[in-house]
Amino acid sequence: MKRTSRMKRLLLLGAGGPPGINVIRSWREAPEPFYIVGTDMNPFHLEWVPADRVYLVPPVDHPEYLDAIAEIVEREEIDLIHAQPDVEVRVLSEHRERFPARVFLPQKETIRLLQDKQASAERWRQAGIHTFPTVPIEGPEDLERAVEIIGLPIWLRAREGAGARGATLVERIETGIHWIAYWRSRGVNWAFIAQPYFSGREFAWQSLWKDGKLLVSQGRQRIEYIYPHLAPSGRTGTSAVTVTVHDERVNEVATRCVQAVDPQATGVFSVDLMEDERGNLFPTEINAGRFFTTTYFYTRAGCNMPYYMIRLAFNEPLPDLPPYNALPAGLYWIRHIDCPAVLVPHGALRVQREPGTGRLDGMERLREIEAMWRTPA
């Protein structure tokens, strides 16, 4: 097929989920047009994808998956491949040489390390970013050992996977034993890890790097989750309400975390961090090579990182961007299932603009939330 346009041709793997759709929405709002192809393993999810063309592909662990992607790359004359699900990031990374198209990914070893929560936690401990232990869990004896080392409560979760996979708070050792037994009874043989439970605030920090240099980043605090009551842990990994923050601790710790795993970091690094009860900040994981689910939040606010990634992949200059705090603090992104996402600056929430529409305790709750993310200039 002969090209009729000079526009860049992009392939997004895992385009049918919210993370993929938000990346494509960001690409569509770029100042240049793109020809976009999306793939997904679910035929119904492809109906959502705002791409020029979509393809149904086998699951990532199917023996024909790589052949299917290679055929699409050739047929569509793809210039750049990006993946959003972690499993497809891993496969794309491992087989990047097979495809005659660009990728903008961290090194293979970096992605391997960061998709292993035990290995990455150990790297950060060695770098002095934290001192807490991470205990591998296979059965009841390991749980007992973890309680002896860490104490109760502990945070039990799958060693690999996103979205708080297999995670739960363990306040009694019996809870952990039954939690693992439940998954084993369903034929799920995840490896688990135990770590201290952090009860403070949760932050997310998205960034772009090239050759060890941080080019742009923005932090935010997760205020509420989508359907927290459906997860035993109360955390579903995807925020319903989040707010941009300017917090030098977040910037410093997240930067050190990336540099500790890859001094020559290149690509997208999305860092999750938690506070303990004393306000100390610790990393919990980094999703390398892909953007957070809510990346369109930053695009709407004026920082289109998925577009900047394309420019970096093609060795094109970026606009003048600050390495930290690319957006104003206090921007709320409020979203939920079947509800349109809204971007609301600080001071413009309806409960503030329309006195009397909210109960007094609602205003008090708002002040509590804003006090959490506000930091001194």
C-alpha cells in the first residue's frame, strides 16, 4: 500500500481500555495530525477506540500474537509503536528489534526490573530511598515470617501486575492465609510479597526522560478511587478524584527512584508513592514505558505528554517545558463510570461558587482535602 500522506503513522497496543483511549485522545489534540491504528483482544472494546483503523488481535500470551502485530505494522506502514497494558509493554520491549518501527521505551532490563515489585523495592532499598523489608510470600510460613520481620499490619499484594492486583490489608495473619488460599483455590498462582502498610496520602508522578535527563513531569494526589468498595483493600488503582500538587518531596523521591533503576533513563516513567503515618514518603512501584490511566487529565490542563513522547521518539524538539511542576497546583480531575470527566481549578468547585448548595459538612470536607494537597510555596 502506497502512502498518500506524510503524517506519522502510530500503532497503539491495548487501545480498548481507558488508558489507551486517553492516549489516543491526547494524540488527537496534538497540533499535528496522525494516522492512528489501535489493537485490542476484546472485539467490543474496539468500538470505543477513536482510531483511524482498529484490529482484533490474540491475547498477548497466544503464540500468534507477535505475528499478528508484525503483520499490522507491515500492512499499515507503522512508524511508531506504543503499548499501554503492562503485559504488552513487556512483550513489545522484549521483541522491539523484530518490528521495523520506532519505540520510545526504557531499556529491556529496566522494564523487567520495574515489573517485578520485589526486585524494584530491593533496588530502592539498596539506593537508600527506603529501609523497609519486602518479604516474598508463598504460604502460611512466609506470612508468619513477614509478621515477625515487619509486624502488623502488612500490605499483601501480587509481585507483578497493576491496579492494586491481589492487594489487601492484613491486620490479622489469618486474613493473609485465607487471602492467598482464596486465589490458589481459583487456580491463580501469583507470587505475593508483603510490605509495611502505609496509611497516609497517595501520590502519582508522571514523567518523560531521554538519555538520563528529566524533560517534564507532574505530580498529583489521589483523593478518591473508582468503586473502592469493590476491592477488599479499598484501592482500585484508578482515581475518581485527583488533584495536581507542587510537592518537592514527591519530585525528589520520584526522581531518585527512576535514577536508581536506570541512570540513563529514556521513556515514560509513572511513579506511585505513599506516605506513612508520620508523613514519610516511599515509592510503591513504577509503571515504565506507559502512561497513567488518567493521562488525558494533563493533556486537558495543557501538558500533552503522549504527544511529547512522539516528538522525542522522532528526535524532534519539545516546547519549552519545566522538568517539574509542568501544571498549576490545585487542578482537580473528577471522573467516574458514565460520567463526563471535568477539569476544575482550585476555587471553582460548585460548592464554593454556589453557597447554600452544599451541606456545611461538605464544605468542611473540601477544606480538609485542600489542606492535604496544599504545601508552602
